[in-house]
Amino acid sequence: MPFFDISIVGAGISGLSAALVLEKFQLKTVLLEKSKNFSYQGAGIQLGPNGTHALFKMDLLQKVYRESFIPEYLRVYDLKGNKPLSQIPLGKTILKKYKFPYLTILRSDLHKILEEELIKKNKTILIKNSKITSIKNDKNYITLFDENGKNYKSQALIGCDGIWSNIKQLTFKKPTPKISDSTAFRTKIKNPPCNKSNKLKGVTVWLSNNCHIVAYPISKGNEINIVVVTKQTFDNNNFGWSYPCKLNDFRYLLGKNLNKEISMILEQTTHWFRWPLFFYNPIKNINEMTSNSIVLMGDAAHPMKPHLAQGACMALEDSLQLMYELKKNKLNKEPDWNNIFYSLSRKRIKRVQKVQQKSITNGRIFQLNGILRILRNFSIKLFGRYLLDQKWLFKNFS
Ligand SMILES: Cc1cc2nc3c(=O)[nH]c(=O)nc-3n(C[C@H](O)[C@H](O)[C@H](O)COP(=O)(O)OP(=O)(O)OC[C@H]3O[C@@H](n4cnc5c(N)ncnc54)[C@H](O)[C@@H]3O)c2cc1C
């Protein structure tokens, strides 16, 4: 194997977007991925204007846009009410306000676009079926060893290996996150959900106590992605996203007299997948993200709960910041990786910390009980238009 400028472990949204950035700087990159093939499972993601801004800067937005849906609104209900507590327009209004669109897309479509772009450019060496199990750090280079007995040498390393990151454990001696008391369920159905109903055209959230539901169109509006988060644990936990289960596993937690729209949506399928949510402590120090010529990006650096819909957006922002740092370093003959990674982490830490914290807080607010539920609903009715529009997140990106 040749000696690489840089190796990336993990070819998710984070690793692929980072590799596409490195290609712009003619760096010899190897991207190591443990899966033999990517399984294109059907989960949707929302890309706020900060995520689409990052895609635009990396010359990827046009392709993503073609596969996306533009939601018209964000609406919030109490699970027992048929009238929204509050709503804000998305679509053209968000585009006008933040200059970049709010999109929804199948995660697998976004992943496929990034992978195809990488293959088309044919510069990065992408090696699948290569699970990295150990690292040796010599003075001037890093050696990665995979499960098949192969090794790869490079000057620097980016760990993009997701929430259960091996690179994080091996380099930063961090324990893996712990399973929390919450479980997420997902499915997708066709849009409109049945002949009698209208098409769902926006992001819709139903709040309750001990559970909440989020649904929005994906696949250019032809399907609906549904995620239900409940305060519930299961013994036979599966760490992937695709443990098959049934509506009845959580239906009893939703209670009776449900909002008509979600009630009809839930009736369309009994096939669900579940996975446990996890605890994490928001990142505190730069040295939890970088050490000399090694840096973590995406979920490996800053895992987050899905309640602010920002995990992939933050991974894309990390890659954009990498691009800015490499541009700054361009005057140097050789990349000064220690400096590049330190500066990258310094620029990112406060923002990802805030997003991690807000995601935890949102999860709590979405599932308040008793009098707190009533107060929450009242506040959303009064201030929803300000609370739902995340100006701090969508406006202040670099
Ligand atoms: C229910 C739910 C809803 C979400 N909704 C949104 C949303 O609306 N908007 C949003 O922005 N984000 C959302 N997210 C978050 C988003 O999907 C993730 O944050 C994002 O995909 C993380 O990307 P990543 O590349 O960092 O990690 P991953 O996607 O986990 O990729 C890590 C890669 O590393 C590989 N790997 C792992 N270990 C090794 C190893 N030892 N050697 C080699 N390869 C390895 C894995 O196979 C994988 O391909 C959601 C997440 C969930 C669970």
C-alpha cells in the first residue's frame, strides 16, 4: 500500500463529505469503511438552511436538491388536539430569510449522491469491508490496522466512524455512549397515506407525555418518513437502526383520542424498526475532538439526539470548516495537520456543544407530563413562531 497524506475511517455522511473536500486540495486520501456494501435503509433526514449552505459551499447542493422535497411548513400539535398549537412557513419563506432552502431527503439518497460523486472523481481510494481495529502512532505517521490483517499508513487521520467510534475509544480513551431510557421507532408510508386523505406537505410534530412523533414527506414528496420516540426500553437491544418490530410495541403509550391525522397515518402500516437512543455528555474540550494529527468529525466527535434534526447537518458543517482550514493552509508547502485540526476543532466546539445541548432539551420539552405539558402547550401557542424558527442555528454559520 502507498503512503497516504490522510486516512479517513468511516464512509457515512461525514467521511464521504470530508473526502470530497480533501480531493479539492489534491491530497492522497484513503477512505476505509467496515461495511461490505452500504445498506440503503429508509430513514429520512431534514436539512436545515445551515446544512444546505454547507452543501452549496462544497458544490453538492444542486444534486441533493434534485432528490429532495421542500416542506411547506413546520406544524406542532399536541397528540390529543386537532388544531395546531403553532406553525411556521418553511419553503420560500425560509429560502428568502436564510438564502438557503430547508429540505427533506432520504438519508440513503444523500449518501448515494456523495458516494457517486466520490467514485466519479476517482481520486480518493475507497476501501470497503475494512473495519479498523487498532492504531499505531509513530512520530511522523499513523498506521491503521483492519480486521483482515491489512494496514494503511498516512500522515494524518480523520475519525468519521459514527457514534460507536473505535477511533475515539482508541485515541481519546473515551467510553462508548450508554443506552438511555428512550427508544425510537421509524417507518415510511406512501404519500398521501390513503385514498381519502390529502398529501402531507410539511414537517409535522405531535407532542405528548412520554412520547412524541415527527413525520415529513421524503422521496420528492411521494413517501412519508415517520419517527416515534418513546420513554421505553427493551432488553434485546440492537445497535443498528433496523431491528424489525410492530406498531403494538408502542401504540399503547399514545393513549386514546389521538389527533385524527396521525391516527390515520399510523394505521397505514404495522411494519416498524426500532433502535435505542443513548446518553452522551456534550463535548467540553478541544482535546476531546483532536490530538496532534488526528481529529474526529460527525457523530464520532459530537453524537446528538435526533430532537433538533441536526446530526448530518453538523457533520456537513465540520467538512465545510475543514475546507476553510485547508484553504488557509494553502500557502504552506505541506499541510500542517496539527494546526489545521486544532483550528477546526476550536471553530466548531461551541456550536456543536450548543446543538448537542439543545437536542437534549428539546427531547425533554417534547415529552412533558401533567401541568408541565399544559404550560408547554400554552407557551408554544403564544411564542411558537419564535421558538420554531431556529435563527441562532440557521443564521450564524461560518
Ligand atoms: C431518527 C434519526 C433521525 C435523524 N434525523 C436527522 C435530521 O433530520 N437531520 C440531520 O441532520 N441529522 C439527522 N440524524 C442524524 C444523522 O443521521 C447522523 O448524525 C449522521 O448520519 C452521522 O453521520 P456520520 O457519518 O458522522 O456517522 P455514521 O452515519 O454513523 O457513519 C459512520 C460510518 O463509519 C463506519 N464505521 C464504523 N466503525 C468503523 C470502523 N471501525 N472501521 C471502518 N468503518 C467504520 C460505519 O459503517 C459507517 O458507515 C438523525 C438520526 C436519527 C437516528
